[in-house]
Amino acid sequence: MTSEPLNASRNNSTTRHAERRLLRRYVVLSVGLFAPLVLSFVFIRNVYPVAVWKVMLLDPEAPRGRTYFILRGETVGGETIDIPPINLMGGMYGRTWWMAGATAANSSFKLGSLHPENARMLAEVGGVERLPRGARLPELIRVWGDIYNERQPAGSPRRLKAMRLDAYRWDGVRFDDYEQFVESWRAEL
Amino acid sequence: MSRLVPASATALGMIRAGVCGVFLLTVLATSFQNLGRLPVTILRPTGIMQLFSWGFYDRLVTPGGMSVLKYALAASLALSTVGYLTRLSTITSALLLIFYQGLLRSFGHFTHDEMAGVYFLIVLAATPCGDGFSVDSLARTRRRHAEGFVYGYPILLMQSLLAWGYFSSAVIKLRVMGAGYFNPDTLPTLAIIHSLDNLHDTHFRLAFLLPEASAYLPVAVGLIVVWEFAFPLAVVWRRARVWILSVGVLFHFSTLFLMNIFFPYTLAMYLVFIDWESVSNRLARVRPWRGLREWWRDFRGVPEEFDGVKIADTSLRESLLWDGDCGFCGAMVGRLQRLARRPFQERPSRTVEEKLPDEVRRAAREQMHWIDADGAVTGGSRALVELLDASGRKSVAALLDSPPCRPFAWLGYRLVARHRDKAARLAGQPRSNS
């Protein structure tokens, strides 16, 4: 039995070569991750998947105040109940409030490349300024309502006959009057 | 490097398991079918998500399409978590997760919570994170790289990415709002905005108490900004780490109760600051874990490769050495002879013991050994592969030695070798030749 110094030195050289290659990869990885993050930070702009951490901020140039939404269901038993959508669609955690706001503002009609259905709707009404607010909200509300009803036993008085999204506004100045009703969207189920 | 971060393959592997495991659990708990019912017409593809066509989104955002995405994500993340086919599975996990998170942000908005985790997956996909604490590493008796920079740097990079998030957040607050950020009304306004609706995930009402405490809030906000600025210290100063991370936990739970905003993924990603190998070593002192660890060390301890060892006696070359006292082993050698296209020499290892180096002799009762034409020695599943290759069964050998099969060949061999009695009973063979 013998040991092989030549083989050992060959192995060492291969390992060193592999480590040098990894070192180069680490440099590329670090620059590839941090360079876009720094650029995004400089321009304060999110370009997915590059994030700028502009969290817990109020835009000083934006008008104060906020429109907010309450999702409600009208049951076949005649009650009106609050239904938090997180219980219906956990996958949208942390984003539902924004999704409702963007849909109310018709944001999906203001893209460079429109969904063909949205383009068709725009052509029918004659432009985004003629579109009613929340043109796609009834579809979204109906999805929530359907999911809610699927979880109720057939014949339950808790089943919904309609789902509603009520919009309110807070002026963002006075810390007392929070509920100025603005408008409502409703979808029959 | 090791003064800043644990720089071993096991430490990096444990972090891989943790990061992928967090995403795996949440993917499994999420109803993708319900997500698939959202109207595609409200989608606003963000960033790279604009590269995909509307036709693609029409087909994807359906209950069936989203279920396919869920199964693909769950399978890939499960493989990455256990470290099986790690080089491939970490890449697919990173790509699929980037896509999935982009899709969620295209419906909602650019939440930052999961972003650190997404970047961690990118880091893991580009590093040898399967070299330790993985199914892939089961059959490997040697590390591919020396412990140190190769395994430590990815951990340092992940810590730095998390620190960047907090640090840049503090700078941006001051860039955008300046001294106005410390206005007594800023925090109550932010908190109340997020407490008015029922579309947030929680509905705590503590925000409405904040205006009464507005005199103290500039100080509280100032301390938070200082903490965010100081977060990079957690990377470079181990002593400060516990304090900075503890404040982080407190901060995120405060935002939950005061603002109905929670960053659970970001909190979970603090796991990159924990020395899991050291935690595991401490756990190993506790009774049930100690026994388990000793069993594992013993199970895994039989070497299959013997670096630098060569058998000088040429008469032993290209021969199989096996435990001559084991009837089951003899029967298996007989089967291998019948399977072989080219016959090979075989002999009980006891008969040539004096010609074997110590390390091979010690393992001779635990496994078979193959001595190749150059005198190099391999044992166990490695010996089986070499034997099949040398005896003309090259395709079977290549299959057993392929990355998907290698860990299972090793595990199968070890289990059978360790429980030869039971295996003999199952195969209807005698355990002993005597």
C-alpha cells in the first residue's frame, strides 16, 4: 500500500481552481444583486424584482387623506355583515387593500399594454376618462362572494345574495371623523 | 470570515433548509385555486412580469393553471429544503418564486416583505449550499471545498442584503420626508390609514390611541430610524446582533398591532443571523437529540472512499472483498457474479486482512470493498458502482452513480448492510455461514 503525493497535489490544484471560479461567481453575484438595488435606491423606484425599501412613508407632495374600503355581504337572511377578504383569499396577504384601491382607480386600464378585454371595454366607452370608477370591481367582488358562499352550507341563512364594497374617505387631518361615505359597488351573486 | 459568520457547509445547508422551508410551508398553506379565480383584467404586470403576454396570463390565472404553478413550486421548494438535486432545485425554486411573487405584486402592490427571502434564494441558487445538511451530501464522504470563505461568504451576503433593506429604508425616509418624518402627526396618520378598512390582514384598533400620545411619538420614530441605520452593525459586530435583532422583532410586532402591517417573511429571514450548527451542537447535549446524533454519526461513519490508499499487492487488484462470515453477503456476491458480464475475483476479506491498510480493515465487517486495477479502494455503495462498472454493467453503474440515485444507493446500501439479519430473513438467506 502506498500514498500518492502526485494525486494529492493534483486534487489540491483542482480544488483551488474550483474555489477561484466560485470567487469570481461570488463577485458577479454580489454586484448583480447590489448594483440594481443601489440604482433603485438612487431613483426611489421599484422595478420588480428590484426593490427599494420605501416603507412607512407619507408622500409629502400627495394630497392628504385616504379613501378606504369595507367589504360587506348581504345575506339571504337579511343581515349585512363585514367580510374580511383575507379569510377568503390568504394568498393575497398584505396586498388586498391595495388591489381593491388600484381596481377602483381603474389602474389596469392605464397600462402601456392593455389586456384585450380592457382594450375592448375602453374602445366601447371611448377612453379611460369616460370609464366608470371601479369598472372591474364587480368582477372582483363576485369572486370573493362566490368563495364565501361555497364555504356555507346549502340553505344557510348566512349565504350571501350580494357582495358590496363600500368606499369611505378620511381627510387625514382630523383625528375624529373617519367615515365620510363616498360610493359603493355591488355584485349580485 | 469565521469570526463574522459560521463558515461551514453544514451552516450554509441549514440556512438553505430554513429559507426554502419557510416558503414551502406558506406555498402549501395557500389556496392557489382561489388566486386563480381573480379576474386577469385587474392584473397590472410589474417589472419583469411585463415580459409575459396576456395570452400567457389568461391561461395561467385559472384554478387549473395556478394549481400547476403551486405543484411545481411546492415540488421544487421541497427538493431545495431537503437538499436533493440541490444545484438544479435551488435554481428552479428561485425562478419560480420570483415569478410567483411577481404575479402577486401584479395584482396587489410592491410589498417588501418577501423580497429579502427572494434574494436569499438567488444567493443560494448560485452557491454550493447542497454540500452540507442535504440529501445530496449523504453519499459524499468529503467536502467539495475547504470550510471558510466558500461557505461563509454566501451567509455574509444574505445578512448584508437584509441589512441593506433596513438601512436604505432609514435613508429614504429622510430623503423623502426630511425632518417632517418626525412630525408628531406622521405616525398616527400612517397607522390610522392602515386601520380603517377591513381589507388588511388584521384589524387592530390601537392606531386610534396614538393621537393622544403624539407628544412622545417623535422620540419613538427617531429611535426606530436610528435602529434602522444601525442594522448593518448586526452583520459586522456579533455582540450587537442580539440587541438589533431583538429590537427588530419588537418593531415588527409593533407595526402589526399599531398599523396592521406585518412582515413575517422578513422576520423569518433573521434566521441567517443564527449559527444553526452551534444550536444543533448544543441540542446534541440534550438526551433524545444526543442519542439520535450518535446513532447518525455511527450510521454515517463508515467511509466509502479512502483517499491516497493503494493496495500494493497486485494479486488483490480488481477483486471484491466481502464479509466471509455473512451468508447473506455470500448469496449477494453470487447474484452479482451472475449479473456480471465479465467475471470478477472475490474473496472474504478475512483471508487477506494482513494486506489491508488499517482504515480498510476496520470497515471490512461493515461493508464490502472493491480494489480497482490501480489498487485504489472503495467501500459500500461506491464499491458496488465500481464493481458493476468493471464487470461490464456500465449503464447500471452510471445510473447508480448519477446525482438523482447516488444518495439513495448510499442509503440503501447502508441500511441493508446494517440490518443484514433482517435483510437475510426477508430474502430467505442464512445470516451466517457458520
